[in-house]
Amino acid sequence: MNTANKSRSDLMTVEEVAEYLRISKASVYRLVRDKKIPVSKIGRQFRFRKDAIDRWLTKKESETVE
């Protein structure tokens, strides 16, 4: 896989993040609105980097344990 294709596959839409996290799209939008999830806005659309979401999840897990 070349770098351009890998970069695109690492970017996720709201729908993909909702599916990945197994939550509703409304919940994803709520997390975005409350600035609780790492996101980039490109034009009028939100995009999420998979590695940033994974790091965010790891951080949330450690917060829950403590």
C-alpha cells in the first residue's frame, strides 16, 4: 500500500468512528461538540485519524482504571 492510500485509510468519517467505537453517530457528534475526541474539520466535514482515536481510547481506559 502506498503512502497516499495508507493516509486515506487512516482517516475515518463520523460513520466509521461510530462503527469503530460501537456508538451512535449522535454520540460521536456529542463528543466532537464537547471537544472530548480528537477530530479535524475539513471543509464542512469531520475526519478522525485512527491512530489518534486509538491513543484517545487508551487514555480513556487508563482514566477509568484509576
